[in-house]
Amino acid sequence: MNRTTKAAAALLTAVLAAACAQGSATRETAAEDGKVTLRYFTFSAAPDHVADLDSIVAAFEQQNPRIDVVVETAPFADYFTKLQTSIAGNTAPDTFELNYENFVTYADAGSLLDLDTAATGDDDYQPGVYAAESLKSFNHGGKQLALPASFSTVVLFYNKALFDAAGLPAPTADWTWADEQAAAAKLTDKKKGVYGDFQPVQFFEFYKTLKQAGGEFLSADGKKTTFDSPAGVKAATWLVDKVGSVMPTEAEIGGTADYDTNLFKSGKLAMWHNGIWQFAGMADAPFDWDVVVEPGDQTKASAVFHNAVAASATTKHPAEAWAWSRFLTSSQIMATTRIKNSWELPPVSDQSVLAGYLDAATKPANRQAVFDSLKSIALPPVIARQQEMQDTMTEELSNAAAGRKSVQQALTDAAAKIDGLLG
Amino acid sequence: MTRTKASIRLRYAGTVALFLLPSAIPLALFTLVPMAGSLWTSLHEWNLITPMRWVGLDNYVELLGEERTRAAFGHTLYFIAGYLPLVYAGGFGLALLLNRAMRGRNVLRAIYFLPVVSSWVVVALMWKWLLNPASGIVNQLLALVGLDGPGWWTDPDWAMPSIILASAWKDLGFVMVILLAGLQAIPQEYRDAAKVDGATGFKSFRHITFPLLSPATFFVVVISLINGFQVFDQVHVMTGGGPAGASQVVVEQVYDLTFRYGRAGAASALSWLLFVVILLVTLVQIRAQRRWVNYG
Amino acid sequence: MGKVLRAIPVLLGALVMLFPFAWTVVTSLTPDGALLSIPPDFAPGDASLDAYRRLLEAMPFWRIVLNSAWIAVASTVLQLLTSSMAAYAFARLPFPGRNALFAVYLATLMVPMQVLVVPLFLEMRAVNLVDTYFALLAPTIASAFGVFLLRQAIAQVPREFDEAAVLDGAGHLRVFAFVIVPLIRPALATFAIFGFIASWNSYLWPLVIIRSPEFMTIPLGLASLHGEFTTEWNVVMAGSVVSVVPILVLYLFAQKHVIASVAQSGLK
């Protein structure tokens, strides 16, 4: 062999040896002396709350020295890609986070551990620590298949400085669509690049405004859509008509990343429909802003985003998975950590724990609105082919917003397509 | 005599195997086996988290009858028809220009190569900003010359042209580098000889450069077509297939079906339909190459 | 005159090419507050390295860079070796079924990775290799793209060159290593760059196969900066700058090397 071939062969051997050595090294760390390694997969910790989660894990491991919790994260956009693949390959994480919309799919597929069974023998467990409605949301076919972990709601943010400058009274909890519309029209000043309102035209806003207008998305038996109705037209028109009048068009937004967040933060947006997860980012905005419960029409209805923790049906450590899930969703340290860092809200029933949220020194002042918004909530419709339904609805609504279809036509088309998905 | 012949033949077969096996084994294990797996999947209904259910050819039948499948192939062909000529002509021109002696040539080559090494996430963000219908620099420049710029990627009619433009921009450097490598391998004697014969400029290009470059050109065209049919990254990050499905290409559809809609079987079937199309196109090119590709 | 005329479009084009990169760098240096206006207005005085600092805090950055680098180098080295050898066979060693086999090689490029990811994951799972460096590397040990590129390059080499060597009694391994490889260095360098980029930017496969943070690669790290609702763009851009620089250095190095080798081989 000549030198080049020799060198290449040596390099090749080294590379392969290193690859294999690395592989086996990781495999061994998993099985330490008697210690149980429990994997937890999450989308809501990264990038902002990794340290917060770590502190919860540390507290848990201190109480349960035998359990080693390994946190794995993925960005939300890819989270379910990874989760599905790992379930397909029978390497599902022992415990993982699920949002309400996806919960049913995994529950139906039999991928989730029945937690009631896993809880047997845990005498400390009291279902009463959870807000009852929250707990019920993750009960499927009479089985508790996940524990509620956190929730957040959508409220109306408003720029108080802009309202004051225009001599308008600030929004209140009594506002209706008409009030919002009137104020938005007055506050919009396109020459200055100031917009009165911002509410995305998409599925999640539609199912909620539909409820506000007194309509329902699906029939009671869930077998047919019912949004192609006067209430549906009213709700869709409410969303679509804002575009271009009091709200920038798709073309004006031009795909700028986080356009609405930046518009509000730069003081050029008077009202903004968004979630309480924006509180932390807006805390240092250089003007006075606050929040109220979203205005309603026939009735009030607020969107709630609900996340839960589930255990894999195939986990080898059901008892440990239960202990961790319970700790992560109901322990005192979890509740205080979430509240202190505005990391969504803990789904606990104890109002005194939640009271801490109201005492926070940072904006917004009217944190009470977050709890008020929970008094009448709108849960999203959930079907087996969830994502296709969401995509279809958003696509048809944007057709209407862009003026390619009438609102009525868009709803009729969406209803026909979604009925097909239900069949 | 026959024994030695046989042993020579055996040694030759050994040599061929020695050269081929290092690539054939990994390709078989890590590409062909998964390909077979996806073929198997295409005959099932499967959402990845529940067990597979055999459905035979149903996925294929269903896909062939769907309007969405035709639309996805239509959008993909549209992309190729716009992208390939742009990127080839541009890349060829650049390679010729930057092959000549010129001050700062290496720096210029590196600059043209920048987009190739950048990630699509960054490139897409930037193009969305450049092509922003309201305040983007492109429409502002068009306004200067009195033109009313289109809605670009926010408008269903302009979404695909926007993607084509961004893709051609990003891949120019790729074509340039491959053709440059080809140009540099052309022995100078050939061109000197041509000069002696009085062939200069276009004539030299047509009779010397182009034929000698034809293997590299063949490579660029075949690979660009294979990649063009599988266009995904730029669509995924620029428009996600929208607006209103106007840029939904085949692989974007495959991705949605697998990972968002829980229809991995249909996704595999769609991939195999795509495979057949690409294979036919490539075979036609391999057939046709005898007429125009000049091998040493 | 002709020279100047030729330089103008090239320079203009270079500006168009440079602009986005400049924009990325500027965004990465923009402090949080200044990102707000639309379009972003930026005064050079405000430049801040905050985004880079946060990038270092958000993840074990050097570990991630090291991972990406070693995976990319390993896959490039392996691909160069396996592809150039196969390319030689396809270009210079006639055998029955050669064209058919070449078609099979090409066919491996024709099924999108998006659909191979799941079966490949199941295969790795079956042999217990999920979450290992080897699994990260496996799909990039051989490259049909490389075989094709290098076959075309070898085909361009006039046959007299290796025939002369064969007459001297050299075997195919020697011809390959001492005649062909030096002659196709431009193509090898080109392929090395593409192989490196492909591995360096690869996203879907690492996403699926890796779960331990210690195996994380740069694209996965950058993606982790995208939250469910918000993204810190200046940090993402800082990450992009950091991830592009090594490839650019590699390119400049390879380019120099290519030119040197062409000059050396006496072809120019």
C-alpha cells in the first residue's frame, strides 16, 4: 500500500472506531447503579424557561434521589415530528408534554399510560389540587391519560398612551366588538404607520370569535360542521374586515418576523389580541400598556391554550413516570416558579397560590383580567384530523381576507372540506 | 490458458468490487433499505403512532384521483421551468467570467459562493424582506422607474416566481463552482491549439469550451432536475406552500402528510409517484447524453 | 475596455450577493430594542455583541460547534474516499451491468429524505443505534451525488493519461491514486465543500435521530432559539453568522488549494 491509501485507511478506521466508541459510551450512562433514568420531552421550556424547568427537576431529584430526570427539548415546530417518530420506533420518552389539540390523537392511538393505574399506591395524591375543569380536559374515555401542566389565555393588550393621546377612554371588561371597532377606527393613522387593531386571521381566532358571536364550530355529536351559519359569517367578517382598514394587510406585513410583536412594542399598535406569554417580553416597553378581557359580541369567550404532561404507554417505569408527572404539574415549587417567571400559569385549584401572580411588580397592572378571562372560555374543536382541519380553515379565511372569495363562499368551502375530514 | 484467463477475470472482478463496495454497502444499508421500507409503508395506512393497516394500492388510487396531487406536480414543474434556465445560464456566465484573469477574482468567487453556504432559514427571511410588497427594496426600486411592484410571495400568482428568484440566487454559486472546476480541468494546450487554428471568442467557446465542459454540464442539468423535483427547504421556510396552497410542491405535500396530517402511507405513495417521474426524466437524459456529451 | 465592461456586471452581482450577508451581520449586531422598527433602523453606534453573548449562554455552543465540525469532517472524508473509488469504477472499469448499477446509484437520489427519515429511524432502532454519532453519520458515508460528480470529472480526463500508466504496468489502485486523483483535484475539492455543507446544514435527520443534548449539531441548536410564539432574531442571526464562517474559511482554503494543484500538475 502506498502512503495515501495507508493514511486514508488509518483515518477511516479512526473515524469508525470513534463513532462506535461514542455510541456505546452513551448507552452505558443510561444504566447506573440502581438509579432510574426518566426521560421528559418538552416544547415549552426552550428557549426562555430552560433554567426554570431545571430548578423544578432539581427539586424533584432531591426528593427522589433514586430518579434521574433527563430533559429533552425540541422547538414547537418540530416537536411532534420527533415525538411521532420516537413512538413509531418504540423509543418514546417516558414522559412528554402534549397540548390540548394533540392530546386526543395520542389518547386515541393508545400511546398514553393510564395514570389512574400508575397512581395506585400513591397515597399523597389528591386530584383536588388541580383546577377541576383542567383535570377533566385530559380525561379520555373515563381514563386520566394526562395531567394538566400549564395554561395561558388570550387577552386584549392595549397601548394606554395611544388611547390617552387620542382622548379615548381605555378599554374595559364591558367592551363589545362595536366598542373595539369604533376605537380601532379612530386610532388608526396610516400616515404615521399607527394601526388600531391586530388580530390574526386564522383558525384559533375564528373558533373563538365564532363562540363570541354565539355560534358553534361542530354539531353536538361532532359529526358535522356548523360554522357555515349567520354567526359564522359574522365572526369571519369581524376578522376579515379588520385587514386593510384598522390592521395591516398580509402584503404590508410582508413576512417580517414577529411583525405584530414589534409593532406593539414600538408603540404603533393600539390594540393587540395576543396571549399572556407576551407579558415577559413586553415588560420593558417604554410606554404604558395594560390588558383587559377580550371584547365579546353575543357573549364573552376567551381562548385558552392548555398543555399537559403524559406518560408513554410503553414506559418501563410507570411509578416513577407518575411521580414526576405529578410533581411537575402540582408541586409548590412548580407553581411558584411558573408564577415568578410569568411562565404561563399553573393549573392549580388553590387560589392563594395564584394570588402571587397578581402581586407581580411588572406590567400589566390588570393581571386580574387573566383570571377573569377564564370565567367563560372557548375550547378549540378537536377532531382526529386536527391539523388538516386547522390548515383548511386558515387557508379559506385568508382567501376571504385577500378578497379572493366572499366570506360566505370561504365558509361554505371550508365547511365542505372539513366535513370531508370528519367522515 | 483458460485457468489463467479465469484467474485474471477473477482478479479483475475483485478490483471492481474493491472500488465499488465502500460506497455500495452503505448506500444499500442506509438508503436502499429505507427506500424498501417506504415502499412497504406506501401500501398501508399509518399515522406513525398506531399500528400499520394494510390497504394495498388504495393510497395510490386515492392520490391519483386527488386534485391536490395534480396541483402539487404542477407547482413543482412550474418551479423547475423557471429555476433551471435561470440558474444554469447565470452560473455558466459567472463561471466563464470568473475563470479569466481578473484582479480580486478569488474574493469575487467567494462572494458568489456566500449564498450557497448560508442556511435557507436566513436566506428566506432576507428575501421575504427584500420582496416585502409594502416596504421591500425591490418594489421601491421598481417604483423609481414607475412600475407598480407585485405582491410577490404574499400573492398566490407571484409566490412561485418569488421562490424561483430566491432559489436561483442561492444556487448560482453552486453551478458556478462545478463549471469552474470543469473549466480548470480543460488542458490549456487544447485552447492554445484552437487559437493557432484561428478559433477565438464565440467559436472557441462553441467548439472547444462547451464540448469539453459537456460532462460537467450534463451533471449540473441532471442533478438540478433531480433536486428541482424535490424542492422543499425554500418552499417550507418562505411560504410553507401558501398563500392559499399556491406554492404547495410535491415534497412539501409529502412532509405535511407524514408529520402533520398523520398519513405516512399516503406520503410514501406520493414519494414513489415522484420517484417514477424523476427516474423517467433522468433515464431520458442518460439516453440523450450520447448525442451531446463528450467523454474523453 | 472589454475588461472594464466585463467587470461591471460581475461587481454589481457581487453586491447583490453580499447584501444579504451584510444584513445578517447587521441584524446580529442590533440590540433588542432597535429590531423593533419596521424596516429595522440601525445606527452603527448602537452595535452590540449582546446577541453573541446570549448565543453562548443559551447552549453549550462550543460543544455544538465541535460536534458539527467532527461529523462534517468525518462524513466529508468518508464520502471523498467512497465516492471517488466508485466514480473510478464507473468511469474506467467496464463490467457487465455497469450502467444499470449506476442507475441504481442515481435512483438513491430520487426519493426525498422527508420520506426516508422514518424507515431509516426504524432501521437504526432495530440495530440499537438511535442517538449515536454513528447513526448521525450513517446516511452520509456514501454519496451518489459525489459518485456522479466525480465520474463526470474522471470522464473529462483524457484516457491517454492513465493508459500510459497502465502500459508502465501500474494496477488500477495505483492509476487511481497517482494519476486520476491528482488530476481531478478541483472536482474533489468542490465535492469536499458540498459534502461538508450538506452535513453542516443537515437538519431533519439529526432532529429525529438525536436526543441527547451532547450530540446536538448547529442547526438543531439554532432551531432551539425558535420558541412556540416568539423568536429572538438577532440571536438566530448571530448563530447564522457563526455557522457560515467556518464554511467560508473552508471554501477559501479549498479554492486556494485547487488553484495551486492545477498549477502544479502542469496543466495550465
